[in-house]
Amino acid sequence: MRIPVIAGNWKLYKKTAEALRLVQDLSPLVADVQGVEIILAPSFTVLGPVRSLLNDSPIAIAGQDCFWEEEGAYTGEVSPGMLVDAGCSHVIIGHSERRHYFAETDETVNKKIRAAIQAGLFTIVCIGETLQERERNETFDVLERQIKAGLTDLSDDEMKKVLLAYEPVWAIGTGKTATDEQAQEAHAFIRRLVAECFSDSCADGLRILYGGSVKPDNIRSLMSQPDVDGALVGGASLTAESFAAIIHYQK
Ligand code: 13P
């Protein structure tokens, strides 16, 4: 039995006052939720204030990225240990926006995952094909490359700290969600590949989140797919009502 995960990626939105208001509005709306892990990924500058406000709430917080070195002369970077220090239990690695705009590669993704796990963080590793790649029927090749290269040298034990997020690039911020069948097909492929590369038990326990235009009106049917274990939500996580509605998908 895999515990479902609903994570909100705030991307480059929300300064302190807005971030705190969102958390204040969201907290009472989800106070009664059980059996769903809730994660918020604010920007680095508001991690501390958000953490303080959440106090002893079960809502977890995540960094949106981290560097692979713990300290050193790396101006502008944030280390895994700094995220832990700020109260994070999770970090997102390899988001397609980082791959696209900031030259993230499967190799840097791998280094970051290993460093994050070393620091004790759960890593939400993002993978997914572009529209061109899907149209050229390369979806599974892309996923295979991203998984094999991204997860190189991880042990089964380290894989317990990994969650995968399938985020087809063409579905991010476009309002075009993958169909339930497209999501299930990709997730089942990912789980089979993890079973091959690691073990059956590793694949069985792995949470695979779907991301890309998840909204209150499509979450339920996505979550009803056998291999969809959660969602990584962008735009719809920026207002308390829509994110709470997504978290309450079972209702
Ligand atoms: P949207 O939900 O805005 O499409 O963003 C998805 C995403 O990139 C989450 O990481």
C-alpha cells in the first residue's frame, strides 16, 4: 500500500506575506485530511517563515532544487544540508524547467539526488518528454534514459528516499493534462523499468506522482489509475481553495 502524495510546487511565486497567507488559508482546509502526504515547495527565501508557521503540522516542505556540494565557493547555490537546516524533508530535483532554462542534465540530476539523499532528504525526481519527443514516439526512450542516467549508482536502500514525478513537458502550465490512459501507461512503464534496474520490492514501494495541469476536476480520475500515486501541482497549488480541493480528491 503506497501512501498518496500531493505536492505543490510554487515555482517563482509568493513573497513572504503571500506565502504566509496561503499557508494560513490552506492549513484549516486540510486539517482533517488523513492518509495523504502533503508537501509544499516554496522558494528558498520563504522556506524559514513557512516552516515556522507550519510549526508541528504534518505538512512537509521541500526545496525546489539543491546543489550537489555541501559547502564551498559556489556563489548562489543552496546545499542539501542547508535545506535540512531550513526545515525541509524533501527536495525536487530535475524539474523540466531547470533542465530547459538552467542546463540541468541527467548527470547533474544524478549528482544532486545522491547528495540530497546523503543529507537525509527525500528527493522528488522529475522526468518527462517534450511534445516533439512524444510526436516522434520517443516517450519511453526519453523516460528510460532519464531514469537510467538519473538514478545511476543508487542502492535499493537509497531508492526508498526517491519519489518519481512523471511530468510530460507539453502538459506543464498548458492546461493540457495527459489523459488518464497516457498517465497510467507512462507510470506503468516507469514502475516496470525500476523493477528491472533495482528490484520488484523497490518498484512496488515507489511513489510515482503525475504532474502537468493537475486541477480539482481532473485529480480524481488521475488518482484512480493503479500506478498514479500522487500529484505534483504547479498553478493550482497557488490558491488555498484549489490546492485543498486537490488534496481532498477522495471526497
Ligand atoms: P502546472 O500544474 O502549472 O501545469 O505545473 C506542473 C509542474 O510543473 C509541477 O512541478
